[in-house]
Amino acid sequence: MSDAHVQVVRGAPDDHELAALVAGLMSRAAAEADEPASAPAAWMDRRAGLRGSATWRAGADGWRWSLRG
């Protein structure tokens, strides 16, 4: 874990305001850490649109052979 810090650059917050800010930042960080990374939906998977093996051919005519299996 990195040493994160908060710096007040303008104004003079009192202890309660600063504590509320830090609590909000910590709450947000904890919520982001708890969210599992979701896998993309099956209908968004572009690999299903490729026919045959998904080997690409390099060269000027590579686009011609990209959809042939």
C-alpha cells in the first residue's frame, strides 16, 4: 500500500471537516476495492465473429484473408 496523503492548499478546515473529507475518501477507496472486475458480456465478445482460426496474415492483402477460414 502506498503512503497517500491529503494536502489542503486553500482555506483552513477545522478538525471535523478534515475528518469528514478523509472518511469520504477512505469510503470511496474501500468501495472500489470491493467491486469485483466483471467479465464482458458474451454478446460483446468479438472473437465469435471470426471464422476458422484467428490467425492474421501480414502484408498488403491481409484484409482479404482475415475472414476466410
